[in-house]
Amino acid sequence: MFHLLLAIIYLAFISLGLPDSLLGAAWPSIYQEFGVPVSYAGAVSMIIAMGTIVSSLLSDRLTRRFGTGLVTAVSVATTAVALMGFSCSNSFWMLCLWAIPYGLGAGGVDASLNNYVALHYASRHMSWLHCMWGVGAATGPYIMGFALTAGQSWSMGYRYIAFLQIGLTAILLLSLPMWKKRTGSGMTGEQAAGEDAVTDNGQESGGESRPLKLPEIVCIPGVREIMCIFFCYCALEQTAGLWASSYLVLHKGVEAELAASFASLFFIGITVGRAASGFLTMRFCDAAMVRMGAGIIVLGLGIMVLPLGTYAALTGFILVGLGCAPVYPCMIHTTPALFGAERSQAIIGVQMASAYVGTCLMPPLFGLIANHIHVAWLPAYLLALLLLLWLMHERLQRTAGKERNHN
């Protein structure tokens, strides 16, 4: 049962990634059909992100009341309905309307599943699960491409993904009895000790069981630091993914076709890096993995800046992706150990919200820098985000250490 549930969670992470890249793949067809400017994709993306932030902040309250399994199943069902709504839309305002439940569903799955895996499974599974998200994110455009090349419309691409989500919803509903407290070989001793304080629906078996309010969460020592870490990481990842091709073309003189192909390798690098990180976490702790990833990112940025030719710049870009790989899953996995299992769902919820705020704000900010100054500032921009991330990470380790010693 333990391994069957893990397989279902892996499947859920693949499903979580499937719709994430659909909008970008379908938008060239959508905006022409609806007769709207190409820039309107940003509005749909922003609505989705706002819904994700809201559901992430509500995840603690919902999980305590209904349990991770039911929250995940309902969230996936909500996403499936929203994707079906996308496929039936015949105007831009309808896309905006269906973007609301899509964002709410995606945030619910993300926050609840991440906390459950952090509590119940070893760090390697967190890395591999986020690798599965990358598999889903890479597969979504292929499904959309299949629909378009087969002479079907973009709406059929959304419909195919919606059918897959409906199938996953059925699997999750059938698996509800399996979503219970587990302590097994997949957990470290520190996690097992933390899990003993948590009941099946995420509540403490003794002590305070009410959901924490946002001001209470933010006042917990170390939470501001970890919120900043997630903000910086997602800002760095999304800015690099969005603007690196422009940097390579406009500043390094790389051909546009070659830069575009290597841009996809950035996300492939993250996916492959997370697969490798799963094995490395058997030897190194989460904090060491984050430091290792930061070091690889610095190396990649350094190679991008140096005048070593086209392929050196492209290699540096791939190294940035590899360095990004362990940061996100390892920081999520270490949350229960740093703050306690009874508070981890609330804190992971605000982590997800902070991550999406970084995704929303920081890539457009660099767009202004690239437009009014120069795209050549991209490595410096990414380095500034990485430096702030590293400083907050080291401060978090000291704060968490003092809290553990105090308790």
C-alpha cells in the first residue's frame, strides 16, 4: 500500500505539470482565433497565478479539515473542469473566467501534495516527484502539438489533458482510504518523530490543532527567510527561462534557432538535475544540496558572462538549469524538520504563494530593464536574486538551529 500510494502521487505530479505549459504552446493559435493582442496571454497567466496564491494560502485550513487525499482529488477535479472550460471557450473573457478555477485547483494540489511528501517520504522522493512534474510539463506541449498537427484545433489539446485529469481524479477518489498516517523506511528519523504528532488529516494529535492565520505564520522565526527563498528561487528560474534566449541572441550573437533549442534544454536540465538530485540526497542533506545547487548556478552565470564563445554561453545556460534543480524540492522537504510537522502545511502554503508572487513580478521587471537599459544585465540580475536567496538560506539555518536548541 505504501508504494502503491507513492506511485499514485508520482502520477499526480506528472498530471500537475501537464497543463502548465499548455497556454504557451496553444497561444499562437488562440490569440489569432479570438482576435486579441499577443500580449493578452500575460493576463490569463496572471489570473491563474492569483488563483494559485489564494488556494496555497488556504491549503492549511482545507487540509486540516478534509485531509490531503480529498483536497488533492477535488483540486484535480477542479483543474479538469477548468481545462474542459478552456476547450469550450469561444472568446477571451471566457478564458479569463476559466483561468480562476484552474489556478485554484493547481495551487491546492501543489501545496497539499508537497507537504504530504515532505512529511512521509525521504528527500530523494521529493526530488524525483518534481522531476515527474518536469516530465508532465514537457509532455503537455507534445499533446497540444499532436492535436494541431492532426488537423484539430487547440481546444482538442486542452480536452485531451482534461480527460487525463478526469482519469486521475477517479484514481485519487479510489485511493482515499490509503491517505493515512504512515511511518516507514521512506522517512528519516527526524521526519518520523515529526509525523507522530500529526493525525490523518494533518492535525496535531495533541496541542493546538486550529489552522494558523497568515500574520501568525509570518511571525514564526524563520518563515520570512524561507518565504524570501521561494520568492527568489522562482523569480530566478522563471526569469532565466523567459529571457535567456533573448540574452543569447541580442548580447551573445547566437542564432535565434539555436538559442531557442537551448532554451528548452534549460528546463530539461532542471528535470534531469532533479532525477540526479534524488540519488545525491541519499548522501547529502537538504541544506548541502541547496548550497551545491547555488554553486552550480554561480558557475553557469560566470561562464555565460565570460567571452568564451557561443557554445560556452549555451553551456553556462544549461548549468544554471542544473543548479536550479535541487533548490525547490529540497527546501520543501526540509520544511517539517525546520518548523515541525504540525505547522508544515501552513508554512508550505505561504511558500507556494511566495513562489508564485516571484513568478508574477520579477520576470516582467527584468523585461523593463532589458527594454530601457540592456538585456546584457541578465546574469547580474540572476546573480542578485541568487545572492539574496543564499543569504536568506544561511540565516534560516542559523535561526532554525537556535529554535531547535531552545526547544
